[in-house]
Amino acid sequence: MQNADQRKGRRGDIDEAIIYVKPEDEIFHKLSLWSFSFPLHTEHVATHELRNYRLMGLVMAIEADKVSTFRKELHSLIGEP
């Protein structure tokens, strides 16, 4: 994925793709005023497909006036009118 996720999550010149566990988190991240990620230290058992990825936490701040945009994008994502 090459979109807002990478722009906001850059460290130097390293671009790392983000795999969102919850699809709505990608919308929140795109609309966020600011965000930061941090490594999670957990005994989470990764699936075979995700075993080479680092588990990260993501903190985001969303402005209240972006909530209606979030709802519209979420509805279009899940196919509801």
C-alpha cells in the first residue's frame, strides 16, 4: 500500500507498508490530524502470512468535524448506503 499511511509513518527514508487489522483504522489514519506508531511487546501469535511483520500500536487524533467524512467512507467500504 502506498498512500497516506506511509507518508505519516516515515522514519527517514524508510517506507514501510502498514497492514491494518481493522479496515476502519486505515480510514481513521488517513483522516487523522496527527499520528504516531510504537512497537508492541506482546506474545501475539502471528498468522503464517504476517510472521515477518512487526506488531505496532497506532495512536491517532481525529478532528470532530472529520467524523461525518469517516462515516461516509466507512459506509462505502462496507457497501451500505
